[in-house]
Amino acid sequence: MSRHHLIVGGQRSGKSRQAERLARAWLRADPARQVTLVATALAFDDEMQARIARHRADRPAGFATVEAPLALTAALQGSAAPGRLLLVDCLTLWLTNWLMPMDDRPDLTAWQAERDALLAALPTLASPVLFVSNEVGWGVSPMSREARFYVDELGRLNQAVAQRCGQLTLMVAGQPWTRAVQKEDE
């Protein structure tokens, strides 16, 4: 069973808070343990800058931080170590950075290579990973082709990551619903 854990939910569902709660519990279990938060957000506007600042201010003391808006696999491989939990917040923004770059058209070949590299690396990491991601597929189908592609790709990414995790938590109104992941061959 994988040591990894995927936490999904809608906006403001409590995903990050739950991940931080689990990370604090990880630290309390052994004083030698460490937590590294792998942040994927990019601050392109004032509102996003304020969100990032709020997350930083609310982050528990003792969490190291690595910024990885695109190179998530390399960040995980470079930070992984026995006794260290990696908290990725979040897959949604990581995918946004790849598929909706502010300065250019998306490089879908590079995105697919990075996605595949992440999925291949997960079983080999020396650290357990807590992933945070949004569940965006429960609403009305988006009007634009690009938005539908994004929603579909995030759904596929969440499913693929979940298959490499031992646990999945759905956050609803700040409440976690956790279960063991049912593998595809079960």
C-alpha cells in the first residue's frame, strides 16, 4: 500500500487546512521528522499575491518551503528523504501553470512528459507525499473547448495520482471523508 495521500475538494472546502493538520500530526509523532511544503502557485495578480501571503502566514512553523510551479517531479525528487513528509499544494495550480501559461501557448508534449515523470517517480520516492487538488468536474460543463480540456485533464490527473496513493480524502464543508484507495485491478 502506498504511503501517499490525495486530498480533493472544491474551493474553500478545507483541503489545505486538512493537509496541514495531517502534516502537523506527522511532525508530532517523531521529533526527528520534517515537512516540506511544495508550493505550485504563481502570483500573477494582486488577488493571487494576497492568497499566497495568507497561506504563508497561516502555514505552521517548521515547514520548509520549495517553490515548484512547473518542475514538480524534480522538486519532489530533490526534497524526498526518509523522515520527511512532502506536502504538494496544489495539483490544480500546477496543471494551470502548464495548460494556461500567461506568456505563451501550452506545450502539451512537455506537460505530458512531466505528468508521466511524476506518476513514475511516486513509487520510488523516499518520502510520503500529501497531495492537495481541486475537484472541478461536478459542475456544469464549461463553454470553451480549452476549459473543457482543462477540467478533463485535471480529472485524469487526479485519478492517476489517486491510483498511486494509499488514501483519498474528499473535503466537504471543512469535513474530511477518508478511505483507502481502491486500485484499478481490484
